[in-house]
Amino acid sequence: MIFIAIKTDDGMIKGKISFYCKVLGVSRQGFNNYLKTKGQQWKYQSLADAMMAIHNEDECNDTYGRIRMYQALKFKQPEGISIPSERTVYRVMETIGLSHKPKHKPHGITKVDKDARKSDDLIKRDFKSDAPLEKCTTDITEIKAKDGKLYVSAIFDCFDSTVLGISMDTNMKATLCVETLKNATIAYPDICGAIVHSDRGTQYTSELYRKAIKRYGIEQSMNSAGGRCHDNARCESMWARLKEELLYNRYNPLTMTVEELKTLIWRYFISYWNNRRICSANGGLPPLVKRQQYYASLQKVA
């Protein structure tokens, strides 16, 4: 349309309009409609500006698809903007070039000790929880740096996906998981009595970890015998999001030191994930916002 407008001086040169429309496969009526609306502000410009503001707010927000972008708009309620349907949000995102990166499949790294004593599977792939600090999952992931490997251990709350505790080291021994438990109990003392579910890796079947579980009053749960990755799918999903949103095509861990990665990952989970990242499973709320609303509702009832 722009090309035809230029060549015909915005339709003033009548003799060439039909020729260019025919060559470019554009209808004459379509070109006339373009001329009528040319110069007018796009009716979704304010919405597009609000989307770009959300997109630029945090570096990982460029992974927002149409669902999370729609939820982010509903959550923030930009002043003077009427939020349309999710489908319209998607069309506007396509128009202004907002898209997220393709997914990568994670792989597990913990190894099963077949001879170790196991705990029962108390979760049974039911990762829903009606209240905070009742049901949690934990796991380890590996990230390669230029000066070695970094192992990240975290505990996630099934209620709202809050990262309750996190620990990082250059080895994946049981002490890494014990440190994660310690950090979680310091930040959330009420985790005492909660179920913490893991796979059947040697770290979680170790005597050191079991003693820590008992000391903190936590109930241990493990994948079922012969279980698959689906038995701890919640954690696998969290690691996939970490790597897709923070690392793939954004930072190259192989050019970073272990210490640099520690800072990056801690900031992602504790600052961004817990407080600002829109979570579709929470109805479009960041984890700690959902948690605050839950406790506020209890106070109203009381």
C-alpha cells in the first residue's frame, strides 16, 4: 500500500493506480481504504505502548506470550486503556513484533541410588495446593560456566511457585540440598510440617539429607519406584523456564564465571520470579502477590 501511495502521489495520479494494484495483487477498494486511514493514529497504539512498557520492564519479559501479556495487562491495569480480548492482544503483539523464543527440553542430572532407603510418594503428580507451605518440590539443575559447572538447588512452593530456598555450588553433593533446606527454613519458618517432594537421587536419599529433613520437621516425599520425570514435573518446568527466559539466546554461560552466574540466577529467582514475573498458573499474578492476597483474605475472614 505504501509503495502504491508513493508511486501515485497518494492516489492523485489516477492512471497508475489500477496498474500497480493489479501487479501487487491489491484491490482498488483496499487501496482507497488505506488512503482514508493514512495519517490517523492506530486505534491500538496506546495498548501497543503499554505492551512495550511491560516488555521493557524486565529483560526476561520478552518471553511473554499472548496469555501472560494479557494477564500482565489485567494485573497492571494501565491508566486510560481498555483491555481487549486475549485474541486482540495476540494480534497487536504480532503487529508490533513481540514474540518469545522457542522452548528447549531440560534433562535430569540426579542419579538414583537403588540400594538406598526411599520415602513414599506423597504427591503422586498432584502439584496443586490450596495454601502456602503445605506442599513443595525440590530438584537440582546443572549449568556450565567457563570455569566449571554450577549446580543450582531450589525449593518451590506448589501453592504459588514461590522460590522458598535456593543454594548454588560447584558440586552436587547432599550438602547442597541441605543448604537449600536451611535457607528455606530461615526465610519461611512455617515450612515446618510441609511436604517436600524430590526425585530419588542420591542427594535426597543420603543420611545427611534425611537428618536435615527430620531436624526441620519436614515430611519427605519421593518419586514412585520406577518413576519418570513426570513425577517431579513441576521442578522440571521451573528449570526449563529459567534456562529459556534467562540463558538461551540472552546470556552465554560458557563466557561467564560461576560467580557471575550465581548473581544472575539469584537475581532472576529471588527478585524477578518471586516479585514481578507474571505466572499464568497464579491467574496472572506474581507468586508473592498471590501469597499476599491469600493472607489478606484470611485476615478479612478473621
